[in-house]
Amino acid sequence: MITVQDVARAVDGIAPFDTQLDWDNSGLLVGDPAGEVDRVLVALDATAEVIREAASLGAQAIVTHHPVIFRGVQRLLAGDPPYEAAARGIAIISAHTCYDMAEGGVNHALADALGLRDRRPLWEERPGEAGGRSLGLAGELPCPMTREELAAWVEEALHLRPGYVRWLPDAGPESIRRVAVCGGAGSDYLAQAKALGCAAYITGDVRHHEFLAARQLGLLLMDAGHGATEGIAMPRLRRQLEEGLPGVEVVLFSGEGAF
């Protein structure tokens, strides 16, 4: 019998919970560790739609990237995703920054989608030492690209509509080969991207002043969306869980990739 705790252990094996950043809340967040599981739904977020789909599929557990409980909770009411999951006997396990940092996790999926070669970490907790945490990746595109070509390349790779990616048309060099990526909201690492010789940096949730700061550094900053830059890894997470949980059906939320 596979239990909720077994599913949590499988997630921990893919993205060790103890590597998450201090402010994060990854792990088993809702449910009975001893509950039996034969079907798991994988999704970026535990929204009401995701919980309804899990219930309709008969899934006893949901594995998400974003934690369903993140900050202090003062009340849980009908309609709140954690309440609705618990009321249906559905457990929720989340792997957030630990999956961002994991080998084969969010940033590796993003770099793979863009075809980046000769990669190295964007940020390292202890540079030059083994065993330290790292976040983001820098690498070489398959060929040099213009700003417009890179935007189109990103949109195609992440299954986005044309014109979805936001960027300043006068930022960075005209020919781009080395780029950095960080899934989610990674604008804190502009200096690291520049120090690694990157001409462009692809992330999400970019604010106006961050576009300007990147341009000042001579860096093309592209906003491909928080959900899209992390959602690209959800099919991979499904496959990883399928491999780690023999006998359990692992299903991807039908709405994933709708950006």
C-alpha cells in the first residue's frame, strides 16, 4: 500500500525539502500521512479547479510547485483550497524553492526547453564548494539570436502566444548567445547574470524598475511570466513521480500550460 507519506518521501527524493529557502513552506501541507494513495494529480498551484479535478479523478493526493499554505493562516473557510482538499480527503504536498534548486527541477526544465548548452549555476550558496544550494542557470543558445528572435524562441519553447514575452526593445546587445534563466520571479539576480557574461536574462514577474536596471547593466531582461517559466517543469515532475511511485497513477492537471 502506498501512503501519503510515501508520496511525500518521493517528492523529497526529487527535491529535498531541507534545501528550500528559509521563507518557504514546502512539504506535506494538507492531509493524513497514513492515507492510502493510488492516484496523484500534479499541478503548478492547488487552485479550486485543481482540487475539483483531483476529486473527479479519484486522486487522493495533489503535488504542487507552489505551496497551498504559504504565510500565516488565521482562518480556513469553505471555498479555501486547503479546506476543500481536506474536506474531500485529498492531501497536498508542495515542492517550491527546493524544486527550483533541484537537479532536473524547474530551472533545468526551463534551460532544456530553450536548448541551453555549457551550463553553470546563476547563483551559488557556496561558490566552488560541493553540496551547496544553487538557483538558476546560465548557458549558450544553440545559435546567436537577435532580441526579436530570442523573444519568439522563448514563446515557442514555453508554448506562449506571440507577443507574450515582455522586454525593452533598446536593452542589451543586438546579437545574443549567452543567456541566464530563473523560473518564477528571479529579478534579484541581474548582477549575477551580468557577471557570468550573459547578454540576456529570462525570468518572470519583472517590474518596471527592474527592466530599467537591467538595461543600465547592458542586459536584455525578458519577462516570460511566473507561471510559464515554472509550469514548463510540471510534465517533468509528473514523470519523476511516476518513476518514484510504481503502481501509482500520476496525472498532470488538464489546465497546465494554459498561458
